[in-house]
Amino acid sequence: DTGVSQDPRHKITKRGQNVTFRCDPISEHNRLYWYRQTLGQGPEFLTYFQNEAQLEKSRLLSDRFSAERPKGSFSTLEIQRTEQGDSAMYLCASSLGTPQETQYFGPGTRLLVL
Amino acid sequence: GIQVEQSPPDLILQEGANSTLRCNFSDSVNNLQWFHQNPWGQLINLFYIPSGTKQNGRLSATTVATERYSLLYISSSQTTDSGVYFCAVENYGQNFVFGPGTRLSVLP
């Protein structure tokens, strides 16, 4: 098992551009989470999937953000019309689900919006 | 929503020293985890511990759910223990909430 992987690891973009990040969870994990982390803060929950169903979205997830998990495997997080305030580390995690909800994190995608 | 506090915010230790990190939370939880974020940003799960005590090598953790706190003990600290330690909790179907972290620096 290679763990959770994320691609790309770094992304620099200009304000107004669209970006898409990918997360590949641990293969048997049916839950997948997206978080955002800014400098000096703890990760903040954005959204999560149970298999292919998106079950919860944070108020932090504006209309410019969309996430998908087709077929319940990998997931993508798209940010449209990026703003400088979107600059952050975007983290993906996966878990087996109940009864033990241990979350395993990927290395993150660091986004810089110029 | 549930509030999570961690103390101390910063900690500097000499290699070989012991330390205790604390996490307080404002409501009952069904999930509590401790993570270590290394200087490269990778979050490593240390313990899944909604209650009770666990040990893993030089690290151990105790959660007293009825009093709404958890403690992480680091013994014989090493420079590789440096980084930020996060406590994260889930309150019965609510979002997983992270505390602000404790930044640990272990000096050689």
C-alpha cells in the first residue's frame, strides 16, 4: 500500500485561472476528505465523500469550489476563478470509515495564486 | 460547533527531555486523533484515541472523555520529533475539527 497520493504537489497560478487537484486514496478506503490549511493554522474541513457520494460540505467551500469522486476511487477538487485568498495547502485524507475512523493524509498540494 | 484548544502553543526542549501536550474540547466526541506535521508539511497519524490510554514507543496518549481532554506524552525527545502536533476531534457526525496545534522544537 503506497498511502494517499496527491497531484500536483505544487501549483502556481494567476488570479482568475481555474485549477484542479487530484487525490488518490488508500485503495480499500471508502471515505475521502478534503481540507485546507493556511500558514500557522490547523487544517480546516472542506468536504467529504462516502464512496462516490459527497455527504458534507463546509461553508468554507464557496460556489467556486467543486469536488467529485467518480466511481468512488480518486477525487478531484477544482477551484474556478482563483483568488489570492485561495493560496493555501490543500490536503486530502482517506479512512476506512466506522468503527475506526483513523484518517491518513496525503502530502498535500500547495497552491500559490499570484 | 465544537471548540478545540491546545497548550502550550510553542514548546522548546533539549534532546532527551520529556513533555506533555494537552488538548481540551468543548463537547463530547466519538473520534479523537493526534497528528504530527513534520517540517515538510506531511501529517502523520499518531493515535486514534477517543478514550483510554495507548502507547507507541516513546509516545503515549490518554483521553479522559468525561472531562473533555486528551494528553500526548513524548519521552526522551529527539530532534526528529520537531514539528507541529495537532489534536483533531469529531462530534458525532459533525465535521472533523483540528486544534491550533503545538509547535515543538527539539534542540540537539
